[in-house]
Amino acid sequence: MLEEISKCKKCKLCKNQRPLLDKNNSCDIMWVGLSAKKVEDVNKTIPLCNDTNSGKIIEKIENKLNDFRFYKTNLVKCLPLDKNNKLRYPTIEEMNSCIENLLLEINYYKPKIVFALGKKTYNFIHKYFVSNNIDTSNIYYIEHPSYIYIYKRKYIDDYIEKIKNICQKYIR
């Protein structure tokens, strides 16, 4: 399944960077960010890794939930760049091109909880799932960890505790 996604060419973003994928082979909890970040080698890193502020917060959450298995991914697996080669938000067309890959991951891993990081990610996934009669009962919106880090830094511990409680409540 990852092999199939790694060869994806549904949109032009693969010319910027091949899909960034997690290497884990099972999960209880799936983290879904919006899009990939620029990396030196897609084979040597994973989405939402701890070299970013978001990744550091996710790592803290995972450390408090060490009984669970995690998988990190993005709605858009490749790197959206603007004309100045700066990271940008993916377009609706790019998200539409990539949603099938996310569905492959969800169907393969069968996570008990899917955390959609941020409003853009959640709103797109939720709207797509509802319009295609796909079950949304395990999809949860949470504020993006980078938003928490930048705007609500003094509430990071509360944010972590909230997510930990959701996991412990809904995963048996």
C-alpha cells in the first residue's frame, strides 16, 4: 500500500518532492496534517516528525500514551510550493487528488481514532467523507499543534491532556 502511494503522480506536486510517508506498519491513532514539509530525503524522515514544533508536541502526546501505536500522515503527501519555492497551502484540487491516498491509509491501518490537525484538514476530510457516505465516527478535529505552540503556548499541557483523555475514552 505504501509502495503504491510512494509512486503517486495524480498531481504535479510529486515533481517538488516524492510523497512523505510514515514507516509504521500498524496504528491505533492516526495523525493527519495538511501537507508535507520540505525534507532532504523522504526515505529518512516521516510526516510530523519531532524536528518541528508540531512534531515535538505530538511526540509529548505519544509519550503519555505509550500503550498505543501511532501513524503520522498528511492529507497532501507531497510538497506544495509557490512560485518562489516557499511552502504554501495545498489547493482544493490537490487535496482532491490526494484524498484517495488517505483513504488507502485509513482502510489499511484501520485506526480507532483519526486526529485531523487544524480546520482546513478536518473540514476537507469531513466534507469529503460525508458527501461519499464514509463513516466519520472516528474522525476528530483538534487544533493544529503549531497553532497551539504559537498562540496558546501556555496551554500546551492542557492540549496534551485533552487529547490523551479522548484517546483513553474512545480506545478500549
